[in-house]
Amino acid sequence: MGAQGDYFQITNVSDGGRVFRFDDLLQGEEISVDNDKGIITSNTSLLRMSKFNKNFFRLVRGNNTLLVEGNIRQFSIQAVFPKGIGA
């Protein structure tokens, strides 16, 4: 993600400014997070829970405004939203 000591964070302005953040990341490190299962993995095989602020990322109903910060080369979100049945 960036040089050693870098951070990555997503602030969901629409969720009261909730911050999802990692600190002290290594150059070229790739972090994957499975919010549903609470699993964090790194391509370095290092355990990263101690570098995480323990606020898993979440989206609120409706539109979400996200602020993405940090020294990153690529960022993606995959989400599945439940479908409402009826009115």
C-alpha cells in the first residue's frame, strides 16, 4: 500500500464519520478484509489486527459518502446488498 509506516483509512461521512483505519503498513503490502467473517489478511503473512483500529467498514442504507486517504495504488470494495421483497 505504501512506504513503511504509512496508513490507509476510509471515513464514511454518512455513518457519523466512522473511520476504518490501518497504520504502519509496509511498502507493497496488500490488505484484504472480510467484514462478514472479521478476517484480515496481508500478502506479507504478518498479523495486522494490532495495526487496525477495530472499526470494520460498513455502509449505511441509502447513499454513502466515503473519504479514502493514505498512500495507496489500488482500492476496491465488493458488496452485496439485500433485496427488499414487498413494499
